[in-house]
Amino acid sequence: MKPRILIVDDNESNRMLLTAKMEADGYDADVASNGLEGINKAEGLHPDLILLDVMMPQLDGFETCRRLKAKDETRYIPVIMLTARGELEDKLMGLEVGAEDYIVKPYSLVEISARVRSLLAVRALYARLRESEKMAALGEMVDGIAHEIRNPLTTVGGMARRLYEAAQEDVHKRYASTIMSSVKRMERMMARIDEYKGILVSTLKPGDLNAVVEQAAKEAALLLEDLVDSTGKRKSIVINTNLLPDAPPVSIDAINLKMAIFNVIQNAVEAIESNGAVTLETVLLDENTLALKVTDDGVGMSEEFVKKIFHPFSTSKMTGAGLGLTISYRIIQDHNGVVEVESREGQGTTFTIKFVLTPGALVS
Ligand SMILES: Nc1ncnc2c1ncn2[C@@H]1O[C@H](COP(=O)(O)OP(=O)(O)O)[C@@H](O)[C@H]1O
Ligand SMILES: [Mg+2]
């Protein structure tokens, strides 16, 4: 998704100029022509950054900024004030009402671009930090719960087995065996949690992403053999690979990364209801970034659901533990990688995993 910039300025030609520049820089631009409209749009659109003119009739930029910073929904959106005069008083006023930055008019568009880019980068880093802290806290909690559950679960499983063996009536046998299979399911979940602990440390060394992808694909291909659709018919799924020849090396822990990629491919395969294709592609996105794209033409997900898929226990499957992507996320993070998801319901999904190349890795 493109970052969204909200431009608040009463002057139409300024709005047009800034809109054109922001769009040329690859952002989505929205405009508001006064302070109140700006506040409304900030609340409704959740922009990633606001360019805010100071001199506006009625509600001026300072007051608009003060109100934005007073509300929880809009407080964390960075604001760049566009001040007409370079007077110290104005700059101080801007910072006092909580603006993150200010630019003095007449401004150069190049300067605006640079300031926007740097504030967005800070904001993205901050979001990543918050996300990773959240994941770490969740991980600890899950581990703690698993620890508490393990012993009683063994007892429940053992007692259910005894009941099963001692049962005289069929109906009691059925009850007991239902308990037993539920216990099995929970034990599988425990196993995944142990796996999660196992991946907590990745030891990185330069390696070949393509080789890891191929290995993960090979293991995923084994899954295909016993996948059936809802009518019990075997699914017909192909896994295609399109790997960049002579891909530059990246820092990897081959075993952990294979697991991370395998989980993503497994989900892709499971998202296909009866027949379809999963494509694995490695590409250079720019001189610093090697990416793996995993694309499927399966059921897809809503935008709302995509936000939750990396959280533990988030699953849409009857037998899923909802931990596969939690594990993948953690591993990818330990690789200093980034994972992005694009999905359309009924059409399919693409996971893009981006790796930073070691400087000089790419010989041109
Ligand atoms: N490629 C995909 N297409 C559609 N849904 C997906 C895809 N990948 C993940 N999901 C969704 O994310 C959820 C979480 O995935 P995961 O953490 O691996 O747990 P699990 O596979 O055990 O459910 C899945 O249940 C599914 O709803
Ligand atoms: Mg999964």
C-alpha cells in the first residue's frame, strides 16, 4: 500500500502543486482546504503524514495541529507545518503545538520530498519496533500458557484413554475418543510452540536464498500428495519456481529460513480449494533488496484479516494452530527481513519477503 499524505492548504494552486509532487513521489495524496476539513479527513483517512499550511482563515495551522495532537486517533500522524515567514516565533509556535517538522515558504519541492521521506522512514521504523515488541510479549505469554497446560493435558489424555478402554457402551467410547482427539489437537499445538522456542535464535551467514527456497518447495511438494478438497477429491496444485539466476548471497540461517518459507508455501497450498498454482519467485527489487514472492490463486483474505495473520492462534482452519506465520514472522525479523502481504478475496495472495543485501554483494 502506498503511504497516504494529507495536504491541508486554503490555496488551491498550492494544493495542486503539492498533490502533483506527492503523487510523483509515489504517494497517495488527499487534500483539505481548511483546518476543520483537515481534521475530519485525518480522522477518517488515517494518513501517514500531514502537510499543514499555517496561514488559513478561521482555524489556522497552529490551532489545527494542536487539535490533531490532542486526539488519540490523530496524535501519532507526523505533521509538517508550512510556515510563510521564517520568523523564529512561528517555528517555535509550530513545535510547541506538536508539529514534527516545519518548512519555510517559499519552499522547494525537493526539500518537501526529502523531509516527507525522512519522517515516513522514522514512522515506519517506529511501527516495526512496536510490532516486534508486541510479538515478543505475545511469544512469552504463549510460552507461559503452554507450560501451564502441558501437565494437565497429559492427565486428561491419559484418563480419556482409560475411560475409552473401560467403557462398556459404544456411546461412552465415542465420548472418550472425542476427548482423545481434541487432546491430540492440543498436543500438536504444543509441539508448534516448542518449535517456536527452537527458532528463537537464528545464526546468520551468507547463503543462497534460492537453495533454501528450493528445499522448502521440495518439502511442500510432499504435502500435495495427501491434500483433498471438501468433496474428498485430491487437489490438483502445481508449485512453479522462477528463481533469479546467480542471485547475490544474503545473510541466512538456512534451517530456520526454510521453515519460515515452508510455512508460507503450506498456507498458499492450503488456500487453494481444489486446483490452482503456487508460484515462487526470487527477484531483485533494487540494488539493496532481494525478495521472494510466494503467490497463490487461492481463497485470499480480507484486508481486516490480513492485519491479524501473524498473531499467534490466528487461524481460519479447523485443524490449524495459527502459529505458522507467527513463526515465519519471527524468523524473517531475525533475518532483518520484511514481509508484506497483498491479498484479494476470491483471487489470491502474494507474500513478499524482502532481504537486505550485504553491501557490495551485487557485482555490477
Ligand atoms: N496464502 C494464503 N491465502 C489465504 N489465507 C492465508 C494465506 N496464508 C495465510 N492465510 C491465513 O492466515 C491464517 C494463519 O496462518 P498460519 O499462521 O500459518 O496458521 P494456520 O495455517 O495454522 O491456520 C490461516 O489460517 C489463513 O486464514
Ligand atoms: Mg499455516
